Amino acid sequence: MHADITDTPETLLARVFGFADFRPGQAEIVDAVRQGQDTLAIMPTGGGKSLCYQLPALCRDGLTLVISPLIALMRDQVRGLQEVGVAAGALTSGNTDAENDAVYTALSSGALKLLYIAPERLASGGTIDMLRRAGCSLIAVDEAHCVSQWGHDFRPDYLRIGELRRALDVPLAAFTATADAETRSEIIKRLFGATPPRIFLRGFDRPNIHLRFVVKNRPRDQILSYAQARQGQSGIVYCATRARTESIAQALIDAGHNARAYHGGMDAHTRRMVEDLFQRDDDLIVVATIAFGMGVDKPDIRWVAHADLPKSIESYYQEIGRAGRDGAPADTMTLFGQDDIRLRRAQIDESPAPVERKAADHARLNALLGLAEAAQCRRQMLLSYFGEVSPPCGNCDLCTTPAKLFDATTPVRKALSAILRTGENFGVGHLVDILTGTATPKVRDRGHDQLPTFAVGRDLSRAKWQAVFRQMMGRDLVRPDPERHGALRMTEAARPILRGEAGIELREDSIKTARDGPALRTLVSDEDAPLLSALKAKRRSLAEAARVPAYVIFTDRTLIELAENRPDTMDAMARITGVGATKLDRYGAAFLQVITGDRPAPVHPARRKLAGRDAGAVYDELEALARSIERGADGTQKLLTLSPSTLRCIAEAKPQTLAALARIKGMDDARMARFGEAIVTQINTL
């Protein structure tokens, strides 16, 4: 439909969309977009973002382009608009030829008011010309946080939107529910450039959603029990891996629930079927990775459960926000455990992001841990992360059942002392060994069994100490340092506690319920895991540059040995399984830099060929000897040197007589006279 010239936003709101009134904050945003003002609106999920560009599109001449990140979201909104008589269409990779033909015909005739496309279509050279011909007069960007290059939902093609806006010279309205101050700044810079938009910050509170976090204890059973208590209600279970979605979905089906798995590894037809079922069925449970649900418009999702800890508070907020969009009560539960934290840390450490971004991501994960281990109202903590102040909500697990706290000043000071006395160079596993008096070879080799903090924490088990460290990270007292492969470093917030100027309380239940169970099966110890992640990240970057599979660079077994043995020289690295002479030559320096933090000094190829062999040590001694007498015994003679290739031949042959040495290539009469006797004497003393 096209609006009549006499139509106002209020009349269209009622006549087309069937709403008597705007929701709080909508009217101002609609007015700004309708007038063609560049706009950035941050609104809570369920706050009615889509109406804020759909309604202005009907009030304005020309076509409104909507850039949206997911096919399911576009299909949802187009179907909804068409149902109320609005001429809307989408060009997606999931369209049939007939669907595409219908959209192009509508564009050519000027019949279309809203066109939805994915950001990837902007890479096509003909898109801008097509939009010019269609009379595009407004760009709306949904899920605008996807432009943040280091955000949890980054889409590279969102970076093209600013260029599109300049090419078409039309106003732009950007919308998102998930944007802290840093992300907002990035959105403004990348989409709007030097001229800032009007900014509408409409709050993040969703008071109808009940918040709850639970420590993992047989997580599959916990999810089944949670779903059983909500039998017949539509819900989403988010999982960290594809395999986990399928196993939990099957468990729900076996328990009699209407459930389906959904992840990016499924074919397009199956994903579309699940999306359609989810819209149609009132009781379907979708068990999914984060590939599902961004912008899902279904209003009556009654609950969202996380079988695994999300990546960040932004991810958590985005995902729980899919529940209760109709404003009716909705419920959430998030499970978390030590294995989740290990996984999320590894994902950060293995990313190609620069060190400063990894540090920021570790801080974001700390903030999420703080929410999981919160000592007071969760909603207060969640909203404070986004810069909002609120009273206790009365609608979270901690408001219902306040957490019991205990004075943790002494154990926290012990932990901080262990961090400080070991130079802030070690991770949780090694620090717990020190505190519990576990004299591992690593502890003994570094003399840490002689520290005053050795065994001062024997009153707590390993699991309880890990719970203490987890809460310390949640309070942002310590952070993993990505430059030192996960070694904990203190923040400024910890120093008053260490100095005895402040105390701290921690949750008693998190410590009491921590149990030492069977060790998780991991490739390496907790202590070596961050370095293994960093080595994998380097391997991936080298493999991508060479366009070869990662294992061609080094196998996992090789990386595990590197992480566990931490070689600090080419010779030490050459003794690692899978590091032959060619790979040492190609990749040795790069991986040593990851392990030691410093780029190793250049080594001549002749010496590098001896790496890991006894001849390498002989070469080093002979090189030092040759340098000491290259100007003669008294240092006044003409400079005479031995080439690296000659030194290599001598080191390999180890000639014990002058006659044998004279047969080495490069040992002419002059060099025999200068170096011969000294070299033979040195070799005979080895």
C-alpha cells in the first residue's frame, strides 16, 4: 500500500499496523526518520525497532532499503508487512527464481515501498545502480551492531554501508538493541562518518524477563528438567557447538517434547523448515547455536535457556531478548561452568584480533562472569553494564533468594600474593598448585615451592580455589594477559585489597558447591591452554596466507608439544616432534616469537641446518673461537674470517687432526695458519 497525503504517522499506526498508541520512545524516532534525519536508535529487544523504519517508509516518497543480517529475519518481516497490505519484498540467496522475478518487477514499476537485502549483496557491483533506478530515498540498517569489527555478531559487509550511503546521498537510520558505549562509537564512525546522527537511547530494561544463572551439574538433565516445567511453551536452548544442539534436541524429543536442532551446518532447506515450524507451532523448542534467532519476530517465546555460557554480556542480552517480546512474563536460565570459561578464553586467544582487542574481550568475559557470580540483583548489574542505574528488580533469582556471602578477604589476598610473588606470569592452574602446596615439576623447577605463599591455601580444595579465582575475575580483580598466554595480572581494583585497605565478600554457595571431580579431557593442562590457543592462531594465519590446510603447517601434536615444552631456541624447537629442518626454517622464528614474546635473533641458514643436533653446539663454540682470533692472537693482524658454511662442515666432521681439518672446503693455507691449531685443540677437548 501507499500512504495518502493526508495520512499521519498516528493514523497509519492504527490503520495499517493496528496499534492505538506508540510504545515509549517510538514516536520521536519515527518522526526523526520520517523527516530524513540521520538516526541511531538503541532500543531494547521487543521495543518495536522495526516499526520505527517501516512506518516512516510509508510516509516518505520512494523506496526504503532495509539491510538486515539474516534471511529468516527478512522473510519474517516481509511476510508480516505483506499481511497488512504493505508492498514489501526481499532479495535473498534463499529466494526462488520466481520470487526474485516478482521483486524485480515491483522495483521496476515503482510498486515496492520496502526492499530487504542482506549486507553481502552490497558486494555486487550492480546493487547501487539498481537502487538508484528504483528511487531509493532512505536506508534502514537493522542489527547495526554487526558493523562493530570486534563485536560478537560482526558481518564484514556491514562495512560497505557507509559507502552505499555516500553513493546514494540519502539519510540513514540505524537500529540495534545491543550496543555498549564502545560499540555505539564504532557504529557512528563506520555508518555516519564525520557528521553524527541523532541518537536515541531508549534503555535496555526488559522487566518482564526473569533472569537466572545456575552452575552446571549434569547440564543435559538440567535442561530437560527446565523444559519439562514449561511443557507446551515455545522456547529456545542455545548451545556452544553444533554437536551439542543435536544431542540436546534428541534428548528433548526422547522426553516427549516438540524439538528441533538448528545450526549453520544444516542445509538451507532444513533450516528454513525449522524457521517456519517455529513461527507456526506454539510449543516448538529450537535447540540452536547463535546462528538462530537474531531478530526473530515471534512475540510469544516464553523461555530461553543457555546450555553453555554465552560469549559476552552483549551476546547474553541479545539472546535472552528473544523471549517475551509480547511483554508477557518470560523466563531465562543460563548454565555455566569451568569448561565454558576455558572454551570462551580459548576462542578469544585463538582469534586473529590484535592484543589490545583480546584484552578487551577478556574484560568483557570477566563482566559476564561477574553477572553469573553476582552477589546482588542481576538486573542491576546487567543494566549497569550498559550505563543504566536501576533499583533491585524483584524478578531475578537473586532478588527471590538472596545469595549468602562470606568475608573472602583472606583467601583473595592469598591469591593476589601468589600472583604477585610469581611476577604475574602464571595462570590459575599453577597458582592453585602453589596455594594448595602441590609440588609439581613446574612448581619445583621454578622454585615456587620455596615461596611464602606455598601451601598457605591448603584449607581449600583445588575446585574451591578455582571458584575463588572465577569470582575474582568476575569482580575484575584479575584478568588473563593475552601477551603472556593467559597469565593473570592484577587490576587496580585489586590493590586496595592486597594492601589491606579494603575487604571483599564472595558468594558462599559458589565456593561450597565446588567439588573436585574427574578432570576434563583436554589437549593440554589449564596452564598451557592459552599458549596452545595462541599457537593455533599463528598456525591459522600462516595457513590462510599459504592457502593450505592448518595441519600442513604443524599438526596438533606438534603444537601440543610446543605448548608443553615451551622451547626458547631454534635448537630446542628442532627437538619437537614434527619440526623438521624445512619447517624450522620456514616457521621456526614465527612460532618462537609466540612462545617467548620476542622475535629470535637472525640465525644463518648454515647454523639453522644444525638445529637440534650436537653439531649445533659445536658450531656455536667454533664460531665464538673464530671470532676471538679473526685478527690474530694479539688482535692486530689483517681480518680473516671463517664462513658459516665452512664452520658447519667442521662442526659436522669434527676433524681431530690438522690434516683432516685441511681437507675441509674453505680451509686454505691462510685460514689453517690462523685458525687450524686452535680449532683442532677445541674439538679434541669436546
